[in-house]
Amino acid sequence: MSTLLHMSFRVSDPQRSAELYADLLDGKVVGSGPQLNSIGVRTVVFGDWQPGRLNDIMEFWPLDKHWAKGEFTDRTVGQDHHFGHIAFTTDKSFDQLAAIAAKHKVEIVEEERGLPHLVPVIYDHEGNFVEFFSESDRLPTSRRSDS
């Protein structure tokens, strides 16, 4: 079994993005450690995170920084637009998510995702998006026995 440890996004304003995601995920912006702090990375922790552990972490990197072959390098910011999305379960209502979106001046919409209801989706400052499913939206798993 695998466990998600962390995910990273390149963004134009790491602090702004960290604050948005901390509010959305009931997380907390924490220090990124001396190496990552030195280049402007901001970190949000949520879920079961505990100090000294590398799980339940989102990192927001400046657009112009890159990690390659054991060192930080500068990256030319070009016209290419990187796009990503993540999905979480939440017990927040659409109205609660909409209030957070308004506070951070980002867009929230309800979109189809093959369910019998619409799913709240927030588009961040960079065009990435976050889907918010309810706990009851989890797909049933089948137990298969190899006989």
C-alpha cells in the first residue's frame, strides 16, 4: 500500500497560495525548513501531519525555482502554463467553501463529475483546481478473492 506524502505546485505567489489552501483544507502554513525557506517555498500541513513527518504536506514553489540533480536551479518562466488539480473529501458546505473563495478572490463553481449532484470546484490563482467531494461520494470498493 502506498501513502501520499506531499505534493508541490509552482505558483506566482507562494504565500498567497499557501494561505488559500490552508483555509480550504483546515490546514496551517508552517516553515518549510532552512533549505526551502531560502528560495521562498511555503508549506501547508493538514490531516494527520505531525512535526518531523513528511506526510500531509503541500509545497508552493516560486515559478522561477526548480530542483534538479541535487540542487536548486533557476527556471525561466515562459508562456507554458502548468496545470494541475487535486481532490479532497470535505464536510464543508458549498456556502462555506464559497466564503473562503470570496475571501481569497478565487472562483468557485459547481461542476458535473458523474455523480447525481454537482461537485464544488475552486480554481486557484494559477488555474489549478481543487474538487471537494463529500464522504458519501467515495466509490464502493469490491473485495476480490483469488480462488
